[in-house]
Amino acid sequence: MRQLRYFVAVAEHLSFSRAAEYLNLAQQSLSQQIQALERGLGVRLFDRDTRGTRLTAAGQVFLPEARAVLTRFDTAVVVVQRADRGEMGRLNLAFLTSTANYMLPPVVRAMRERFPDLELTTYNVPIDELVAGVRAGRFDAAFTRPPLVADLVTRVLAVEPVCAVLPAGHPLANRDVLSLSDLAAENWVLTPRESWPPWHARYDRDFAAAGFTPRVVQRAAGVPNLLGLVAAGVGVTRLARSARSIRRTGVVFVPLADDHAETVVAWMPAREGPALRNLLDVTATLTGTADLTSAG
Amino acid sequence: MRQLRYFVAVAEHLSFSRAAEYLNLAQQSLSQQIQALERGLGVRLFDRDTRGTRLTAAGQVFLPEARAVLTRFDTAVVVVQRADRGEMGRLNLAFLTSTANYMLPPVVRAMRERFPDLELTTYNVPIDELVAGVRAGRFDAAFTRPPLVADLVTRVLAVEPVCAVLPAGHPLANRDVLSLSDLAAENWVLTPRESWPPWHARYDRDFAAAGFTPRVVQRAAGVPNLLGLVAAGVGVTRLARSARSIRRTGVVFVPLADDHAETVVAWMPAREGPALRNLLDVTATLTGTADLTSAG
DNA sequence: AGTGGTTACAGTCTTAGCCTGTGAGCGTCG
DNA sequence: CGACGCTCACAGGCTAAGACTGTAACCACT
């Protein structure tokens, strides 16, 4: 490496003395190093005689090669330092299917703007796979809804109203606001209990606080399916307002008083690297600048 | 450089101990070198703890970079060694205009076959420019006709008969062979005396030996022009038989007894590098295998 | 012949880089 | 639960690479 730099310096100056001066080095040491390089390669690189130095044919061929090695090395150094600052590398991001439609575009756009060399790979996944993936390190961060599990750290990115979702033409559909207890007598469609126990534990608490146990006539996985069932008149359900972006026909969203849903970014604190920190910074500024949930 | 090799070894083995064994090195020394590398870069490359070693995100980015630098270096070494053996590099070859038509194709073809990575550049030049170019180093070798000058070394590649060139229908045109003295009474066309004095000095000796001084009615530079003048009946001239390849109509070539012309390769002995030696080897084998002058 | 330029050789010294010995931390197994 | 085996890191000693200075040989120009 050093010998390559020395070689290039001598080749550029065509003089051991001047190259040595340029390198802040004694001419003798430079001679010695070039000889060592020539010995190592088994190739004579310079024709020297008492009145100067010229490149041999082999030396002329070696000069661009040596330059290429050095610049390759220099860029490697720059790249690893940028990677260390989290400006390069790869981030695998998981989006909960029901949050992807409004969270993914602004996040990806802002990241590409601030860190164009950071390679983002995004995945739309159900909640259980999302949590397992973050824990296993398959995902560096996930955009999802709480509650999750204790070993993941979360930060709230957006808060939005929760709405009752009623079939169009339902007696309560023209109300401006409802409370959960207004829906005690309805038929309900909800997601399967096993999809993510922490969510259903919270639902159970909410329904208990409203003083009833919902009569569940149908369970279906995924927000689009729930909305389809509501539109078909099978029952009512309860979703964050951003779910409106998935389906607008045949269903009516009526805000539920004092009921809010959070969207969070979640990650493993042990795996918090610089690139992840940059992602968290960017999402934090996003939270301040725009209403993320209105994008859908 | 060494540190890069060490880094790649550790990254591949994901263990300082095993990598050290692989490198025939104490684990402690390897640890030390990696620390030095990390200190030099200002970047932590490995997450080590008591039960193993993993690459950091920056390390993962650095691994392909380091590999690239090393392979670039390895190819540089191979390239310079091939260049040293004369298998790579560049050769500038000069061909005397009148020899190019039969010498250039076989030489270039044979060189491309034996040394495909040797870059050949060929030039068709008049004799004075050819000699000056070889002396100045613009050409590494030249294919031409002797005599030249003392400081160029030459090797004979081909010998061919010299012919009297007569207009078609000339009284002597149907003879199988002539001697120079048969042409004492003819009108002559020859090249200008200043084109290349050593040639004309030889011509003068030949004519003197034949017992006459040619009556020169026209001087013209270049074999095609001479042939044109002969075809036009202006006079006769004297050329190597290979000149037939330039023009066959209106002229008749009759061999001159005991008169032969050589084609030689010429070079500066001081500039004799490995690539040039390879060229000389190839031309030597060419001389053995085929009649070069018949190609025209 | 003297002067200023080139590179190469020889001797000295510093320190990079290797070694061995040791220790701390974690996991496994008797 | 302690011994053992594995990991990597630290400490001290030694060798040799790579720096320095001094000298010499050679050439060109004055």
C-alpha cells in the first residue's frame, strides 16, 4: 500500500529526489522502498541512471493499475466511514399491512431525500410476523400499532381518532360522534383473537369499560375484509380513521368519543445502529411536519 | 493492505482465533491489527464479545470494499508481471510504405495470435521518417529495407529477387532473366536522391559495378509512382519482386541475375524490452514458416 | 576541473508487528 | 456448583521493516 503510493509519486515526479521531498521522506528511503517493491513484484519498474528516472514499459502498465488500487482503497475508506455514520448500508423496514398505505410513502420519500445511499427494503407483513421479524433481526424497524411486547422499544409517530364503522344507511350513520356503548346491541365483525393477543386484550378492556361484551357474528383477518363485511351489512366494527383510505363505499366512519389509536415505530434497542438512528431522526421530524394519517 | 487481508479473514471466519490460525498468526496479533485498522478508519468493524465475533453494519459494508481492493491489487500484480514478460503493453510498429502490403498482415496476425493482450499500433511511413521515429523512440520496431544507419540493429526477415521493371512490350520484356548491364542504354526512372542517401549510395555502387551510369529521365517518390511512369513508357526501373503486388498492368518484372533485396526488422538495441523481444521471436518464426514476400 | 544534479550503498535507530504469557467473561458439562 | 473450554483483550519482549544520515559513483554543464 505504502509502496504503491511511493511508486505513483516517483512515477509522477520522474525523480526519486523530488518525489521524496513531496512525500516528506529521504531520497534513500524512497529508493529502498521502490527496490523492495520491485523485488516483491519481480519486475523492474524504473530505468534509473545517473541523470534521471524513467518508467519501464512494465512500469507504464503498472502506473494506472496502482492508481486504481489506491483510489479503490480511498473510496472504500470513505464508504465505510459513511456507513459508520449511518448514511450508507441497508435497512429492512416492516410495515403493518394496515399502516403501510399511509406510512410507507412519506417515510420512504423522506429517507431517500436525506440519505440517498441508504438502501431501504420494505415489507408489508401481518402483526405476528412483524414482531417476530424485528426480534429476529430480519427487520431493523417496524411501523405498526401498539401494544406490542416488552423487549421492543416504540416511539409514537401519529395519533388519530378511532371510528365506529357502520354499513351505509345504518340508523346511527348520520351521527357526528358516538360512544362505544351506543353499539352494545350491534352485531360485530372483528379480527381473529389469535392474530395478536395484546390487541385483543386491549379491545376486551375497552368493551368492558363500555359495559358490554360485543356479539361477534364473524371474524375475518385484515382490514379490507372487515370493511367488506361491514359494507355487506354483516355487522359493525371499530377501526382507526385512516382505514377510510382502504374503502369508502358502502361504509360510514363515525368518530368514537375519547378513543384514539397510535401508530408507532418499533425496534430492538440492542440493534440500534447509526442507520437506524438516522431513520428514527427522520421519522421524528416527519411527525412534526405533517399529519401522517391523512395521506391515505 | 495486510490489515485488509486480516479483516477479510476475520470477517470470513467470524472468529479471531480461527482466522489467526488460518493466517498462521497468533490470535493476539490479529486482534491488535484489527484494532489498528479500526483506529485508522475511525470505525468499529466488529462486535466482539466473549462468545464470538460479528460484523457491524459498517463492517458488512466494508467487507466487499476490502475484497475489491485486494482483488484489484492482485490483478495489478498479475498485469505488471505479464507486462514484464512482454505479454502486455503497447508496441508501435513502423512499416515502410512499400513493404507494408506484404509484411503487415502476417506480422499483425501472428502477434495477435501469440500475444493477444499486446496492443499493436502500426504506421505506414516513408524511410526517413521511419528511421527518425525508431531513433526517437516513437516506433519500437520498423519493417523496412537496408541499408539503414549504424545505431539500428536489423535482422533479415525475407530475401527476394530484384527485377528490372520494363514497360509492357519492351524488347527485353520476354526475357527470363537479365543482368543490370543489359539496361545500360535505357532511360531510367528512380526515386529522388535525397529520399534516403544510404539506398542511393548502394544503387550507385551497383550501377558502377555494371559498368554504366543510368540516364535518369525522371525522379519520383514512391513505388506506385515509379510503376506508373514505367507503364507510361517514360523509362525502366529496378525494384524488388514484391512490388508486383502494387501494380501488374502495363509493366513487366524480369529478374536480374544475382541481385537480391532484403526485408529487415530494425530496432534500437538500447530500447530492446521484453515486448520487443517477443515481436522479434514471432517474426523469426514467421521467416521460417512462409514466404513472406509472396503474400502481396 | 568544479558544481549541481541524479541514484545507490552502508550504517544507525525507532517502532510496527510479531510472539508468548496472562486474564476476564460467558457457556457447557460433569 | 465449580471445572473446563471457548471467546477476545492486555502486557511485555524481540525482530526486522522502514526511517534517518553519511558517503559514493556517475553524468552534464560551466
